[in-house]
Amino acid sequence: MTLHIYNTLTRKKEIFTPINPDQIGMYVCGPTVYDFAHIGNARPVIVFDVLYRLLKTLYPNVTYVRNITDVDDKINAKSKETGEDIRTITERTAKAFHEDMAALNAGRPDIEPRATEHIAEMIEMIERLIENGNAYAIDGHVLFHVPSMPEYGTLSGRNMDDMIAGARVEVASYKKDPADFVLWKPSADDVPGWDSPWGRGRPGWHIECSAMSRKYLGDTFDIHGGGHDLIFPHHENEIAQSCCANNTEKYANYWMHNGHLMVEGEKMSKSLGNFFTVHDLLEEVPGEALRFYMLSAQYRSPFDFTKEGVKEAKATLDRFYSALRQTSDLEPAQVSAPDKFIDALKDDLNTPLAISHLHESLSAFNKTPSAELKGQILACAEILGILQQDVEGWFKGTGSSGVDEAEIERMIADRIAAKAGKDFAMADKIRDDLVAMGVVLEDGPTGTTWKLK
């Protein structure tokens, strides 16, 4: 089947028709680097990483752009709160983001532009908006005049009154219309600022993505992605700026948004004690388990994150890794993922259906191991971004658990010796001690292996 995508702009599933089949362009909104990424931030990273992997199996060239916002009022506030230099905050946080996302097996985009390195492009775009009559400068600010674009609101499907009521619109005397939004604003001496035709200042958040996507993907490109919470006002404003500045009918042809994330049935909130950063969760579970868990739901649906759900995802991956461990001497065939697996992903990235097909392959493989089936499983896993760990490392938690592997191996050897000497009480005691350490033994015809709970 051909690739189908649910387009937020048209509110229907559509056949994906690229602008140029030889060069696909995709832009996804990236992090604002002022603190650790939370589990909600991880969902779009995982979703669009899978889409990127799928696109690369279907088309010869794909350019994936995901920005880093490193100039923002949240960063400025963090600096004032901690007394830490802004550059130090953004560099440290960007590094932590990359490390955490790598632990989720999410690859880097092809291009990762930083907002602070594209101020000139933003200023140039703002100047064109003023020239075209879509923006105006006043008191060191530049604002986009929303009534100048009759199509404004098409993406979110909101009328003007709803948009003003729902956007926490800033009331300011210099606005021509309450819905007008900031493209450029003045900077005080203690916050970052750049020289511009309107005085020293900094860009508004929305103009950053418009300028960077245009530079790397052109005036109009194929796919724009992000979380559902970005539809309004961020993506609505991106469309307005880009279409008016570039004199185009469309900005991106397909808009994809992942659903909201809840935690244990409630909105994630620090006050409720259910706010989880990826960094903290990685201390408890492998990143691959977090990734697999999130892919168990269709990306557009809301996702209720629970600790029990992560535990079940880890147990499921254990079964896959066990099959690979037991057939370590079987070289996998170099084959592609089965058509039905690919077709599931082509149907608006239906990862739950794709995973069900992967389970079918595992069942068949456990009954009759073959190089062909093993190759199919690994080919499917590569697109989903799972089963990427060393098998023994997966079970033993190498690099993350802090266990003393040498001590565990010594205790296992002592247990084997005790059993050989018919000292079964000692053998049982050693097993119990290992269990207390979180180590599970598996006795098999080829010997004893172990894994962490």
C-alpha cells in the first residue's frame, strides 16, 4: 500500500504525495533547552524518529530538520533563578537532551539548527512581513497583524474569539488587534539581544521555526510535525508568518501531531508528584523499554503513562531478547521487513499493528527458529528502533545498573560447585542471595545465565 498520513490541516487521512519523490523534507519542533526533557517531550522525538526511519525505507533521500530553541524567556528566567550563565544552561541542557534521547534509541536529525545562529534569517523574514503589510513595528516591538491573513485559524479550526480566549493573549496598548503576536521584542541589558532595524532585541518564539525551516527545506516542504499542544498558537502562527513572508499558498503540505500524554490518568504536574523526566526514568528502566512502551499506542491517540506499563514493556522486550539469546549461534538472513509490517506503518504510522505483526514473527521463530525469521524480526526492530542492545548487556543492565558482574559470576560458580557437591542447601542460599540482589538465574542445557529483574 502507499503511505497514508492523517493531515491535521485537512482533518483526514491522505495519500502522501511528496513535492519531490527524490528528496523528502520533514521539520519537527525541537526542545527549548532550559531543563531536562520530561516524558511528554520524549513522545514526539520517538514518533518522528520512527517516521524518519520509515521514510528512509521508502524514498532515496530524506532530510529531517529539528531545531533547538536556545533563546527564550524560560531560559532567561532559569538564569535569573539560578544565577547561572545562559550559555552554560543551554549547552548543558542540550547535551543532556541528546544523551537522554540517544538512550531512547532516537537518532539525531540530519540538521539541528540553533535559534541563536539564525537571527539574521529571522530579521530578514520579519522585514519581508513588514514590506508585505502583514507586520508592523512599534515601540521596539514588531507584531504580526493577524487580520491581514484571512486564512488564519485554518489549522486549529478556531474562530478569532476562541483563539483570543484560549491563547492567554497578552494585552498591550501597542497592538492593533488583540490577536496580533510578537515577531521581535526589545531586550533589557540583562537578557540576550541582537541589533536590528527596530533596536536591540530578540525574536519571538514562532518566527524561529519559520526562518530555520525555510533555510533548510525551502518555502514549502512535505511534513511538519510536533505535539498536539503546538497546533495553536505555535503552528498556526508559523503558517501565517511563512505563507505571508514567502508569498506561498502552503507552508507544509502535511501536518502531523502526536496526542497528549497523561501520567496515571492525570495531567503531568510537579505539584501532583507525577512529573517524570527522561533522565530520572533512565535510572530505573532501559530507554528501549520507554520507547517500546510509547510505540504501543497509535501516535495520534492520548497516551496514559504508567510505571506498570513500562514494566510490562520491559518484560515483552525480555521475551524478544531471550529468543535472540537462545539462538545466538544462528546468523540472521539479510532480509527486509515483511510487507504486512511495512503496510501497518504506512497506514498513518500504526505502530500497535506493526508490533502485533512482530509478535507473530516471534511466535513463529520460537516454534521453528530460522535465519529468515530472525532476519525479519531484526529488520522490523530496526525500523521501530528496538532490539538495538547487546543481548547480554540487555539482561545484565551493563552500564546502568552498577552491579558487580564479576561478583555475580563468582557466586554462580560457587552455586554450581555446591550443586556438584550435593550441597543443595548452600546452592539454594546462593540463589536466594542473588535474587535479593535483583539477579534472576536461568538454568538451561547449555549452563546457567543471569539477568537483572
